[in-house]
Amino acid sequence: MARLPTSVRTYWPHLLLVVSFGMAGLVALQAHEARKAQAATAREALQDYASFVSWSFAQHAASELEDAFWEVLEPMNHGEALHVSREIPPAENLAHHLEWDSAGCYCHVPAYLPRAFFSFR
């Protein structure tokens, strides 16, 4: 069997080395693009989650505030002459429409118990 010339014998290993470096470069580029895509997906998911959480918090806060305001302002509609009286009760009488706790604190107890209850004496 005839031997190949030296230039041809060294040509194939060099070609194989160049092709393998090229493939390694392509794999590294693909990994870099995949990492960027994953980071973008994570960023979008976090932004969507934050948007949902802020919307949910706003809904709950609005509901809590509505309940608290309704309890304080309800006596204006439910004083004497239910829903027909044009007179607004004085502000100092509004607290007296709340239920009285004679067993515990001897004070007016709101039906709606917020985390912080502010009252005036």
C-alpha cells in the first residue's frame, strides 16, 4: 500500500481540528443565545407576576377601605328616617351608631375590625 504524501497526511488532522473548533464555537454561541433567551423569559415572568401582585393588592386595599369607610359613613343613611332624611347627623354622633361592648372594654366596637383602628375621643 502506498503512503500518502506528508502534506496530505497532515491536512486531515488540521481540517478535523478546525472543524471541531468551529463546532465548539457554534455550540458556545448557541449556549449564549439560550442564556439570553432564558433571562428574557425570567424577566418577563417576573414582570407579569409583579403586575398581578400589584393589581391584586390594589383590589384588596380598595375592598378593605370601602368596608372601613362604609362602616363609618353608614349611620348617615341609617339614622332616623331611614334613607329619606336630608339631615346629616353631627360627626360626634357617628361613633354612637357603633355597637357598644358592655362586657369587655366599655367602648364602641366596630363590626369591621381593621388592623389599625383610629378613633377620636
